[in-house]
Amino acid sequence: MSALHSPVLAWYSTAARDLPWRSEDATPWGVMVSEFMLQQTPVKRVLPVYEEWLRRWPTPQALAAEAAGEAVRAWGRLGYPRRALRLHAAATAITEQYGGEVPREHAHLLALPGVGEYTAAAVASFAFRQRHAVLDTNVRRVFARAVTGQEYPANATTAAERRTAATLLPNDPETAATWAVAVMELGALVCTARTPDCGRCPIARACAWRQAGSPPWEGPARRGQSYEGTDRQVRGKLLAVLREVPGTVTQAQLDAVWPDGVQRARALDGLVTDGLVEPVAPGVYRLPG
């Protein structure tokens, strides 16, 4: 077992947050919902939406039985609302192909709509306690610092990162599943992107980045994502109007939310192209049916 395992697992046993998708009664569907929602979205924003979602749709069948537009409406302001459409599509596939039960096999998970390499590994690991390398942004950052001595990982996951993750994965599936979430939690709470709290880190003494004197990042400039004034902001405002109205909305209602007509039209066209909005008549729109 790696020298990193024991201190990280011991730290996690006392420091882990009490989150509903980690509870003993969390279902595989609940774990899958959490993984869709947590992509690029902080836990504190996800929690209320997640809890309401599972109250309304406790199973894949329950979600699949409703229109995809209802998933978009319930997604609220989590951002990146195409995730709602993909989760609805995954629920429909699970209902039709697997009798409403989230499949255990990694290959079957990976074949579901909207499920990529990370999500398949995460659900297999966290819901079914299987042995898979789970590489999200937090895990990649911990490994970059602790193992390779770099402040940040590359922009995209590399083959070298996958090899590192596979090498560090404990042999026992149950331990491997706990290790996966423990490293993720370490990155979320301690080894954070901007202000790592190395004084609280259980592996600070073994960290290659610390041993090297915490050298600053020498790769391409890492820029935060802007939002104000972007098409993303306009799309969000347009969707907010559609979410608040149970039926259709008019062009005039949409025009009122953003002054730049060219940008507004571009954002609306993008929503239609992405399947998040349906035109039902000239100048009349709704969420997908």
C-alpha cells in the first residue's frame, strides 16, 4: 500500500462532510444524480436542488415518466442545464434497458447517455464499491502536487495522470472506493486550487510540491471563467423566464430580459440547438416536451 493511503484514509474518517449521496441509504440513482449535479458546481449550491430532485424523482423511472423540460425546470440555477437533459436521457435508458435499475457494470454505465469516463468510474466506485480510478479536478490537483510536484494539473487529463491514479489505487475494492472519495475530499477541503491549507494536510510531509518549495505554476495562464455579459448569462436569463412559466412564453417576454437583441437572438438560437428550448409557433417558445 502506498505511503499516502493510511494518512489520507485516516484523515477522511474524521474530516469527511456528511453529504446525502454518501449516506448508507443513498441509492445508486442518488449517487448518479449527485455526480451529474456536482460537475463544475459547488456542493452548497447542489444540496437543495439534489434533495428536492430526489423527493420528486426518487427513481429513474419517475424522471423518465416526465417531459425532459421538467428536468430543465427543476435544474434551476445550477448552471450548464444540458446536464439536466442528459440526466433525463440516462434515466430513460436505464428504465428501458435495465428495468429501472442503475447498471453495476462500468461498461454499461459508460454506454448511458451523458455518462463519460469520470461519471462511470464515480458511480461504479461510490454506488457499487468497485475498484476504479476516479479522476475529477480535485483528485487531479492532489496528485499533481503530492506525486509530480506541480501546483496544478494539465488542462486536460493525460495518460500519465491515469497511470498515476491506477498505480495509487488500493487492491481491495472497498478500500479503493473509500480512497477515491477521500482524495476527492482532500482536494475539495484542504488542497484547494487557490489557497491550499498545507498545515492541515495529512500528507504534507510526503508532498512532492511542498518538498520542492511549492514552486509556482509554469504552464499556460489559468484564467477563471467569466460570466457577466456572456452568452452564458443571457442563456440563463432566457431559461429563467421559461422555467417560471408552466406553458409557453412569447418573444416579447424573452426580449425583456436582455437589451442586446443580437446577443439575445444568438443565445436563444443556441438554446434551441441544444434542445433546451422548443419553438412551438413563430415567436412562441417552451421547455422541451
